[in-house]
Amino acid sequence: MKLKKIKLNRKIEKRLLALGCDLDGSVCFAQDDEVVLAGGMGDLKEPANLDSYAQKLQNLLQKEGFVPEILLCDLNENQESAKYAQRLSNIYACPLVQAQHQEAHFYGSLLENQVDLQNESVLGVVFDDIGMGIDEYEWGGEFFMATHRDLQRFAHFAYWPMPGGAYVHLEPYRMMLSAIWQAFGDVHLDGLFKSSVQNNTFQGVWELLKKDSISTYTTSVKLILDAVYCLTGGKTSLRSRYQGLESLAKLLKKPVADVGAFPFEIISSKTSQTISLDLAIQELVNQLAAGESKERIAQAFIETLSQSVLQTVDLAFSKAKQNKVTLTGQVLDVPAFRDKFAADLIQHGCQVLPSSSLGSSDGSLAWGQVAYAVYQELDLA
């Protein structure tokens, strides 16, 4: 267990204990002006990791003489970390607060940068893997506007079906088919894929999409990029969850001249903006058919995401009269992506807050949950 102690520029009134999420086990406890983050405990869905996590946490709490007054966990109560948090809440007879995943990432970035929301507002761009949203769908492509004790989901990417649920993480062809379905509807896959083996593999997923029998939808930019990775010739199955993301990042290191963005739409409602990439996927597929290189297509798609960020920022700041932006989430933990979006925002006149020294992966989510409590000024006596 790796420990990191962090001093805050403010005092925390309640003793907080946050248990992060399952994918990369971490805990964080805070009192007065000090926060201790312990991470590196693996995937808690593995029973051995969960047992080790629980034992290490108990040892750490005993060593520090720490008795929590508020517990925090992920919004998804089916996670092992959330179940364990509920047990601890009963043991310590203290309230349990469920923090939405991407909101926690955002607040973690604000706290590390010591942002004072009483005097300013900040727009958070969270390009992430997945985390259950308050609508019970999987979020991961979010724009949050934070002010004092208030957080607005200002914009998000359009929801795409997740055929097969958790299988999408190692089988990116599922999200590729989801992207095609969103953009084209019920087209003939033979016109897009020449391999009969691929068609046989794809057909079962395609039938799920046609029957509209999928219960899980997502805004995740990581899964959107998995679809693009697969469309541009990537493998249909992965060794690791982030292989597609890493492969796309390498394509950005081979600059192609005169790359422009694909078309996209921002659809406004009374409460938020929805960014639709259907037109972008249509153009991407058309350029593939015309023989464009995977480097040019990948870079054009990243340019599309960047332009969608800049247009969303303009909409947000036309109302908020601020220019501070923070970039966080699993996708933006990859230097190639973060550097691209940060440079474009700075050129656009925005002040981009420094990247997190703790990282934006799930290993630092417990820190974000503590930050959530700090900025929400929780006092659950």
C-alpha cells in the first residue's frame, strides 16, 4: 500500500473516509488540514484483492487512530468498495455518502489546485472510462460547471448503446457497431466489412442493436475512442482495458498535414447541451471507404473532439463570464490527449488548471470523493 500525505489550505470539520471504486482500489481519509491517500490495491472484484484491501484499511485506521464521521463511496452500490463502505458505515454508525464518479474526478482536480468556488466558477471537462450517473446510465463524456456548493452537468456526449455491457471493455467491436448503428441505422454490414468471419462475429451484436434490447447506455469518451480504434483497423479483442486508447495515442505522434475536424452537432435544451458525433462517424466511415490513412482519420476524430470542447466552452463561458477549465478523467490522463486539448484551450484564451500530480485514473478516485465532501460542505450530523 502506497501512502501519500497532502496538506490542504483549509480545515475539514468532519473526519472523512473515502473508499474509491473497484477498478483500482484506493482509500483516502482526511481530518483537519491533512489528507492521506493510499492506493495501488488492484481490482477489488478479485476476492484476494478485496480481502487484502479490507485488511490493509483496518490496519491503517488502527495505526492512525482514525475513527470516521462520514464515509464516502461510488454511486454504484453494486461495487465491492461500496458494499464494504456500507458495512463500515454500520460498524462506525456514521452516514454514508455516494459520490458520482466523474463529479469526484472533477472535484479532485479542483481541490488539488486549491480552487475557491466561493469566488469563482470552473468548467470541468471529464473524458473518462465509465461511472454510473445519477440517471443510472454510464457517464464518461461530461462537462461540469462548478460554483459555490452547486454543480451543473452543463453538457455531455450523446448516449450510445453498450451492447454486452461490461464485455465492451475488451471487445471494442461492440462499441464500433454501436457507433455505426447510431450514425447509419440498420445498414448492411457486408458493405462495411469484407470478412465473413467478422460478419459472423458481429451479427449477434447487430441483432441486439436492431431489436433495441440493450439496457445500458453510455457517454464515455474512452468507449467512443475504442470504437474509433476498431474502425481504423484495431483489434476486435484486447489484452487490456486501455490498449485501444494507448494505440490511438500513438497515432497522434505521427502528425499529418492539414487535418480538419469532422462535422458534429451540439443540441441545446433548457437544462444542458448534448454533443452528437453521428455526423463525425458518417464522415469517418466515408473516408475509410475512400482509402484515407488511419493516422489521418484518427487525428481528424481527435480534432473533432477538441472542436466540440472549444464550442462547449464558448457556450458555458458566455453565461458564466469565466475562463478557467480543468481537464480530468482516464482519457485525459494520457499525455498525448491531454496535451492536445490543453494546447487548443490555451490558444482559445482559456486558463487551463495544472494537471493532477495524483493522476486522473480510478486509483485517485478516493481523493476525489474527499474533495466532493469538501466542496459540497457536507455536515451530516
